[in-house]
Amino acid sequence: MFPVLDHLPGLTDEEIRRYSRHLVMPEVGVEGQRRLKSAAVLLIGAGGLGSPLALYLAAAGVGRIGLVDYDVVDETNLQRQVIHGQGSVGMLKVSSAEQRMKDINPFLQVDTCNEPLTSANALDLFAPYDVIIDGTDNFPTRYLVNDACVKLGKPNVYGSVFRFEGQVSVFYAQEGPCYRCLFPVPPPPGLVPSCAEGGVLGILPGTVGTLQATEALKLILGIGQPLIGRMLLYDALEMSFTTLKLRKDPRCPVCGVPPEQVELIDYEQFCGMLAHDRSPYRSENGTKENMVDEITVRELKARLDAGEKPVILDVREPHEWRIVALDGALFIPKGDIQAARNAVLAGRALREQTVLAQIPDDREVIALCRSGIRSADAIRFLREIGYTNRLLNLKGGILAWADEIDRSLPKY
């Protein structure tokens, strides 16, 4: 997988001093450090997981590190994305990360890609790198990373975090299962909340990202037992680690066929959710599918100022309401709406016997959440059980309201 010793670059006197704690370890030594210098690693995401990954891989002496991220640094990132600082707010994440990485280690090459990862660019982006590390937070991109790695024969160092729990594994189809062997199909849209919706303990990505970095270094150095065919589960509240054995599925639609037959598909359609906020939700033929009508915060403010009184339905969680809320809103968490919808569809209850009785079907309803994702899901749930009145999603949610209407409101 990596170059043989005869083709590895040498180390300068400065590098020998810098990496001396590696060089005295027989498992690494001069040859291992030369392997690190010759290696190329691609990080998908420069956020919570990408921060410790970029910091430690740069410090370890990985010679070439690629960063793929299209976002800018926001104050809400700083609680966990430790590669960025207050002075980086508003900067491109890849630029902020590159600056910090080169401050740690001026001898490395940093490649930056300030655009979303898609089926159209994944293969070209992945091709020059030895190891791909998935630091993303959404299912469409995880499936895309997996399938592209299988097609190109590259190891995928996987990690995920949510609230107090994390997962780490190495999906390498040449030697073990891939992500699709474990998760053949994604969960139903809206079932698994994102970190923005459910939160994440700030230090958790540091633990999981460092574990991913460890796995990447082991692959490059050829030492230890990588997490191929195993998944490590971390529970920060219990401070416990559990290892699960994973099996390769011979009928896997991706790693169970020859690599040349693997096709990168429309992963947003496959997962029924957006991969990022720059892409429309589209079906195979390019037409809008499952979209909801939207209203901007400025449009809503103008209507409220004109004396209109639409029903404003806030579908966030109670602890979010206590941070910030709009006066007069009807509060029903999305999970409660989803549970009521499931009961109605299963014939276990009538609409009027559930929390849905609070939501009128003869007046206009404007749904909101933190950023507009959960509220769109709530509207789809209401449609599925027969709501035919006008249902609008507040574009950008309460964050947009705080940005554009009332800057005195706290953002989270």
C-alpha cells in the first residue's frame, strides 16, 4: 500500500530533531518516520473530528495532508473544533486549519479543497491519497466516502460522534468489511438527529478524532492491529470502550462486486436527506422531490408587523426553547409529532387523540426549528397524515431570525 523503503524520502537534521521521540521507538524508527513523510492522507471535514486529526497528523509528520470542507468558522464551532480560534471566525475552515497545521509543522504539504464532496469530484479528490479519513456528520457523505474508497481500493478510517458517544472503525474492503456491510441502507430521514440538533460534548470529537489519527498512523506504519473488521464504541459518560466484531457481507452491493462495477450514485436521494446546505434535494430526474414551501424571516416579520397571526409551530426540544424562543409560538417537539404521526398511520390513534390536536388543519402554520431542517421534516409528517392547509417552513430557522431580525437574541 505504501512505497518500499528504497523509494522513501530521507530525513533532514531538523526533522530528526523534531521527530526524535518517534525515532527512538523501534516500532517507528527512521524507516517509520520516512513512511510518514511519504504518506498522503485526506481528511473529509475540518470540524470537530477534523480538528484533532489535522493537528496530530501534522505533528506526527505525515508529509501530505488534504482537507475537504466548504464551510466557514462560526463561533458555535469553537466549543469543539479546536484547530480554529476566535481570530478565525469568518475564515474558510480549510484556510484556518492550514494556517494552524503549518504553524505546528512547516515541513508538511497541505492541500485544501473549499467545496462540498460530491459523486462528481470524489474519485479525483481521493486518487492521490493513501488513506481517507471520514470526519463528516451526515449519512449521504458517509456512504459516498465508503463507496469511493471501495472503488479505489483505499482504507476509510471512519469516526462519528453524538452527544456523549462515539464510534471508530477502519473500513477497508480489500481486507475486511465496508461501511455498507454494516449499514446496507441508511436510517429513515429524520430518525437520527444531527449534532446540531442533539448536541455533542465538546471534548468528545477530540477523543474520537485522536483515535482515528491513531488508526491512520498504524496503517501507514504497518504496526499493531488496525480496527479492520471491528468497531470501537466509546461512551464518555460511563468512560467505557466496547469492541464489536464486524463481518464482511458477501452480498454487499458495493464491496461484494468488482471495484470497476461500483458506481457512485445520488447519495442525497439514497439517504433521503441533504448532505450539505449548498445542494437542493432532488430526485433522479432532477426535479424537486419532497420539498416544502418556505418563508423567509423577513417575510414573516413583515406579515407579523402587518397584524397577521399565523400559527408558529416550534418543533425544537424543551432545552432549546429555554435558550431562545419566539413569543406566542406553539411548542411541540418534532419527536412528539413523529410519534403521533406513526400512531395515526398505524391505526393506533386518531389525530385528535394525540398532540396533533393542538395543530390546526384549517389555518396557515409556519414551522420553525434551529436551522430549518427538523421543521421541514415536521411538515412532511403532517402532510402524510392528511394536513392540507398551507404549511410553511421558516427558512434558516431561529438562527436566521437572530441574524436578520433580532440580533439581541442568543445563538446556539
